[in-house]
Amino acid sequence: MAERKQIALIYDYDVNWIGGTYYILNIIKALKCLPDTEKPGLIIFHDKLSSLTDIKNIDYPYIQYTGFNYRLSRVSKIINNILLLTIGKELITVKLPLKKVGNFYYRTFVIDNSNIEKYYCWIADLQDMFLPQFFKKRELKYRSAVYERIVNEKEPVVFSSQSALNDFDKFFPQNDNVKKILRFVSISNINFNALSITSLKSKFNIKGDYFIVSNQFWRHKNHMVVLEAFIEIFKKYPDVQLVLTGKEYDYRDPNYINEVKDYVTKNNLQNKVAFLGFINRDEQLKLMAESIAIIQPSLFEGWSTVVEDAKLLNKCIICSDLSVHREQLPGSDLFFDPHNKNELIMMVDAVINGNISFNVNYNHEQAITTFARGFIDLF
């Protein structure tokens, strides 16, 4: 019998970027769906403070855990940032606590690569290159320095979409990196199907039929265009509600959530708009599944988890007209200019009246297998 391939992953449960957490969880869930002979052995490197409950609940059969402290002190981070901006390298890194690591995904810039045989970096998107106004100048400089380092050292990179890879080539046409595309897939626990929508609506004070937006409250997620559109929707359809889920904080722009809630109060929408905050994943999926439709209004995405959730649920989703959304949803007609509330109003109205429907040819089981095998093939 052939020796089982070993792949190491780094896992960090981070509610401030839950998409990154779900990304690693979905890799493990996808691998579990493969035939036993194809399943690799997994080594999970994790911060000792991170909860492993979600991984352990997957019950992957070939997995071991190695906890170590890879979080740098504030002083170390400052030193690294200065050095990265001046000489293109960090001085303070952390070595994985094994003599040799054969295959590792994905390398963050605090991880020393001296004992790693093969690894990939992961660039989720290049949002900062297109929407610099949503970042602090210091962070923009840091991100630019990271990209330059990846290019200069010819580090292998994984992108979640062709769109993101194209952006990388656009801004760094001289790059000679090994570049791969790994389109991730949402994989749910079956638990959410057993939840009672009646109980959930009671718990969250949702009184009728509703549309849902499930994004963290970051300014580029563009909640305001939805609220502006729904002022008109509520006039025409007074029984409809709008449900907003997601962590209500962004370190880059802490006041954003206050602006959103102030807008709701100013326009007397408190009884029409429900802010649920960061909720249980199963509850979120159940609410998405039972909504009239999901709305994804973001100004920029690398590969949207929300869109993948909609495909998993076979649920109607209205998306901002981004190249990556069209890449994720070939065949869909439900796109709107994210700066144009009137286009969104037309889409919502058409969905309510059954004049347009979600018509995407998607085979979830096949997508999972493609994702899992694509991940293994990186190594």
C-alpha cells in the first residue's frame, strides 16, 4: 500500500477574519469526502489559545495536532514591519516545531521556511490595490512590501480565483512565481437542517419574510447600498424585513457599524432591519436557506464565502457585478452595479415577483471533489 501523503496546515480561529478560519475548515471537510486511499495525513499547527472544537467535530480520520506559540509580541511586530518596509525581509520569525515539514499550507510571513520542503503562500485578494481608501497608509505600505517580497523571492502562490491571479499579474507583470488557482467550496454541517426556522425567527425577532446579508461589517462590504435600496423596497413591500449578520467591528474603521446603525435609526427602519451580529454558523446557514434571497453587495472579493454558501444551499443570491462573482456564478443574471441602488431595487423587485430566478448549474459533490483533489495536487 502506498504511503499516505502528509500535509501540514496552520489553523487560527479568528472571529475578526472568520472567512480565513472557514477556509481551512472547508479544506479539511473536503478532504474527508475523498475515498480513504486518497485522504492525506494532516498535521495541524495551531496557536495554543485557538479552540479546536470546529476541527475536531469534522472527525477527520488521519490528523494530529501540534500547538505552539507563533504569535509575536507587539515590539516584534513593529520591528518586523520596519524591516519588511526597508529591506524586504523580517528578522523575527517562528520555526515550525518539527525537524522537517514536507508539505505546508499556507505560509504566513511570521513562519520561518528553513525546515519546510514545499509550501505555498495564499493571496485571498488584492483589495488594497483597488480600494486603498479603506486601508491605513501604514498597512498599504506593509501589504505592498509583502507582495514585493513574494515576487522578489519567487515564492509559490495560491489564489482563490482566476480574477485574483489576473490582478496579481496586472500589478506585478514581471513576476516569475509559480501560481496556482484553488477555488474553495463551502461545506456545511448537516446540523443546520434540523434547526427550527420558527424558533430562530423568534430568537432573533424576525417577524416575516426577509432578505439576508451575511458579511462582516467592513466598509467595502457595502451595506449602505442595501439599506438605501430597501427604504424603497419597504414602501412597496411593508411586510418584508432585512436581516444583517456578521461581526460588527473593523479595526481599520471602527466607526463604520455606528454609521450603518445611525442610518437605520435616522430613517426609522429599526422595526424593518435586524442586526444579529456574529451568530452560530448553523443558525446562519438556516437563516440563509429560509430567506427570500441572499444579497452580496460587496465592492471587492477574492472568492466569496457567501456566494459559495448560496451555491451549497441552492439559494437565490443577488450579487454586486464583480468579475469574481461572475466567475463564481456562471449563468446567473442576478448582478447589479454596487454603486447603484436602483439596479438593486429592480433585482429585489424581480425576485419578489418571481420574474427572475436563480439558475446556476452547480454540482456540489463534484465541486467538493475537485477542490479536495486540487488541494492535494498542489503537493
